[in-house]
Amino acid sequence: MNPTKRNYRATFILDNSGKEDTIEQIIEGVKTEIAAIQGEVTAVENLGKKDFARVTDAKLTSATYVHVNFAAPAEGPGALKERLRLNSNVYRTFVESV
């Protein structure tokens, strides 16, 4: 049975400070995680590095923002957030239905 897929747009704040991984490598890792939840990436838009409006950590005042459009089953966003929760390269995740 093929579950109905919905379209989502995820915004990721990526932190590679002090790490050897490039932003492109981190994005590929995120795309792999989306594929692991039966998702299909349709578009990736790197918005570049931006300063935070409210700084919660003095060591991290800016980071790279990335939009990823993907299609996944209804339980996909929750599963994706859970899979990325312990990934130190992904600082924040916001998923919305489009």
C-alpha cells in the first residue's frame, strides 16, 4: 500500500562552526534523513549565513539557513525532527505544510 504523501517545507538552521563538515555535506546528510522517512526532496535553497535576531548562545550568533521542500507521509515531519534532534550540525528545525 502506498501512503498518501503531503508536501512540506522545512527550514533548517545549520551550524558547522568548529567542525570539518561543509554546509553541502550537512545538507546531503539532511536529505539522507528525509529519504529515511520515505520522503522525496523536491527543492533545496541555501539562504546563506544570517545573524540571529535573538541570540540564545553567545558562542553562536549566526548560522546558515536552508529551505528544503519535500513530500512525505503525514507522520514524516515528526519522525524527521526526532531523527535530527541529536544531530549537532542541525541547530534548529521548523517544518510546515504547504
